[in-house]
Amino acid sequence: MATTAFDVVLKELSERRDALTQALAAGSAKEFAEYKQMCGEIRGLSIAHSIITDLVRQMEYSDNE
């Protein structure tokens, strides 16, 4: 199976989300505002990942019809 642009984007989103999660776990947020910002970014990356994954599934389903 060939790598698509979706695969590249999903990988980048996952890597960024994982890096932020690890940073939070390591206690890198110095202030509560920074903690909230990092949590919001993780949430946004997760939502974007879900939207793209759903889009890929819908496209695959429509191709198989």
C-alpha cells in the first residue's frame, strides 16, 4: 500500500501529540496557563486526527461501492 498525503499528515499529528503528552508527563509546563495551552493543543490534534481518519474511511468506503 502506497503512502498517501493523509498518512503523512496523520503521522505528523500523532508525533506532535505524543511529544506534547510526554512533555506534560515530564512536568514541562511551568505555569497553569502553559499547561492549559498544551492540553488544548493535544485536544485539537486529537480532533484533527479523528476527522482525517473518518474522512479516509469514508473515501475508502465510497471507492468500494
